[in-house]
Amino acid sequence: MTSPSNAHPSTSLIWGALGSTSLLRGVQDAPIEIVCDGYRTPADLEPSHSQRALKKLSGRPTALSKRGIVSAELGSSYEEYKRQLREEIDERGLGWRIDVDECESHQGFALCVRRGLMAMQRRGLRFALVLQHDRAFIRRFSEADLRRVLRQFDDDETTRYVGFATSTSKLQSTRLQPRYKLNSLLEARTHTLRPGLLLRPSIFWFDSSHVVDVDRALPCLYEPFTCAPPFMHARCADGAVAGTPSAGGPGGAGSADPPLPGGLGSFTLRRGDFIEDRFGVAQRALLASLHDRPDELMETFDFFGSYLLEETVLESDDDGSADGDRGVDDDDGDGPATVCELVDARARVSHVAHMDGRSSAPREWLSQLPRL
């Protein structure tokens, strides 16, 4: 998914994001659908609105980008970026693999994801890897491990989403008990894919890079009224779900998620939304409210079916070889194993990082990203 950026008209960000998928072994021939969000400039607004927008955009051209409003200069750069992107796709001989879909108006990340998933569904594809244009894979993930992840969707028909770890999301498993009192969920829904690679239950639908089962994710995200079980309708009735402390994601640590006065309407994704800002916040509030009702908690979590990968760095054997099956049995040695090593105090790695300098990683690794 791509939208106006200060980096435009340069195409380096999106080629970095796409090229970094070379570190995700086994997807080298997968079709790619680039959804380009629409936008407005002050010239497209009513006069009074235009003046307010111009004032805000004069200092920061992306100040209103979440509303789909950018400066005229940034809009022109975005148009040039899309033109260059199409040319470069043809020059690289990737037209057979990459489609570019331009939205006529501003949709926002959530509705652009729906558009992309529906395109994959029309192609008859079961799985989709959702990417933001400013995030890159920074660590090799073997084809053997990817097969283990996809097998989880076969083994458990409630699995809808598997997210790759970032420096923020990989902290969630250690917060489920002390902050949300959800140790029962952590214990019941943690799956071991191999030594050093776990699937942890996620109570938050992070926007960052993730794999979904297309047919399962679409109704969960965009039709909660029709596919949520009856007890969720009752639980989400007005005032039934209290606010809960947040842990990462929108609002930041220590803030409180709002109650769900709109029932399941609180999950409804609208134009301009990010999935995590609305759906993820409501999901977290609902699940945290069920900490003292374990049976209902498990059934509710299974409606979302959202997991995060947790990979830890394993110690080496005496002969220097990797300890146990680390999933690299199919690696051909092509390209770097990592472009940026982000490992926390618990030896948990990050698979994905921002490319625009917002993460703690130095930006020097950008030049090491592979290209398609």
C-alpha cells in the first residue's frame, strides 16, 4: 500500500519494501498488487477549509496526510512517483508480476488493504502478504519457516493473521499478563513451530507486515456485524466493554483505550482509517475485558485468530553450527542473512523495521536491502 510521501518522486522506498521480500524465502514468484491511495490538495477543498489546510501544510506537507490532504507540491511529486513506478516496473521486466491500482479518491490504509485483498481473492489466491510502503524485512526468513507458518492456517481454521515481529509488536507477549491479566490466553494459544520460533496470540491487529488467509480476514475485518458470534454482539452492547490500558500501538503506553459505546460498530473500518487505530484498539479493549472469563476469552480470541511470530536467537553448538532446526535448511546462501540486527534483551529478533528513520535502527542498512 502506498500514499503521498516526502520521499517522492523517488521510488526508492517502495523498491526497498518490495525488494526486502527477497529475505522472505519462497515468495519470489508471488504476484504483487500495489494499491496507490488517492489524495486531495487545498485546491480541491472549500475556500474556508482550504485556508486552514494551507496554514497547516505550509510547515509540514504531510500534516494532514491521514485525512488524504497534502500540499500541491507533494501531490505533484506523488503523480510523478506513480508515473516513474510504472516505467520502472516495465524496465525491470516485472509487468508479469506487478499490478498498480490507483484509487480515484482517498481511502486510507484500511480500505486500501481491503481493495488489495479483494484483488487477490479474485485471482483465487488463498494467502496475502500485506506490506506498507515504508517498512522492510531486515532478517532472512527461510522457506521452511514460511511453510511452517502457512501450515498453521491448515492446522487451525481459526487462524486469520500472522504478523512479523517489529521492535514494538514483539514486546506484546510479555505484556499480556502484567498489563492485561491474559496469561491464560498466552498459555492456551501459544504454538511452537520449531525450537526458537513461536506463534504468540496477539490481542492487537498490527498494520505492519503480516500474512493473512484472504477468505478469513476479509469478513473479520470488514463484516464484523455479519460474522461475529452472537455472544460478541451481546458483549459489545453499549457500555459492556470498559477502557483498558494500552501497550504500544495507538495511544502509547499508559493511555487508556476508550469504551465501546457503538457495540460492534466500534470495529467498523471507515475511509481514512488505519486498521490498528480503530479495529485493533476495539479488539484489544474487548479481549482485555474478558480476562476473568476464560472460556469466553478463548472463543472471542478465535474469532480474531491473530498471532505474532516470536523468533529468538539460539546459541551455537560447540562446533559453531546453529543449535537445533533454525529453519535455514533450504537457504541457498544468496543475499545477506540480515541487513539490520535488532535483538532485544530476551534474544527476540525483529523481522521488519521502518525505512524512514522512525525506528531505532540506523538508516545505513537501507543500502543493503536487496532489490527485485
